[in-house]
Amino acid sequence: MKKLLAASIVSSVVLGFAGTASADGLSCSDERGCKLCSEFVPGNWRDTVTVAETWNPATCLAYAKAAAGTMWQLGCMNRDSFVFGAAQSTTVSSPNLPAGDICEWGQ
């Protein structure tokens, strides 16, 4: 499962930064980076998706709950790195933003 997650992230980096990607509200530039929304059940499964810049923390939380996740995390990714805020229970609605919040979850 860890290899699958790593492959998914690497694929997003490679495909997302071949140039500025844009489709259906999903855009990603190296300067701002891309928003990542991760939902999971510890020790069981994790799903991390690249989301539109219009998503806010409440949207990610709603997605995590809809996908039956018990935990959620906000993340940012650019060409050289990615960073996640601290994981938290889906019963907690106040977000843990990623350090630096380059992709502007907090806006």
C-alpha cells in the first residue's frame, strides 16, 4: 500500500508539472503548488487526491467523511516537495494546515 501511495504521488508530480495543468478547475503551478486532500483509516487504507484550488478545508473534510475515512489531512505539493498538516480525526472540523501553506488552504 505504501508503494501504491508513493507511486500515486510521483505520478501526480510528473503529470502535474509537465507544464501548468488545467482541467475542470484543477490547476497547478510550481509557484503555488497543488492542493492535496488525504483521507484514511489508520493501518487499513489511505487515499490522497490532487484537488481543485477552489477546495477549502471543509470540502476536504466532507470528502473524507463521504469516503468513510476516519482521519484526514491537508497537503501541498510542488515540483520539488510535498508537505502535509498533522493528521486529525474526521470528528474535528478545524483544519491543521500544512507548514507554509504554499497552496493557500487557509485562504
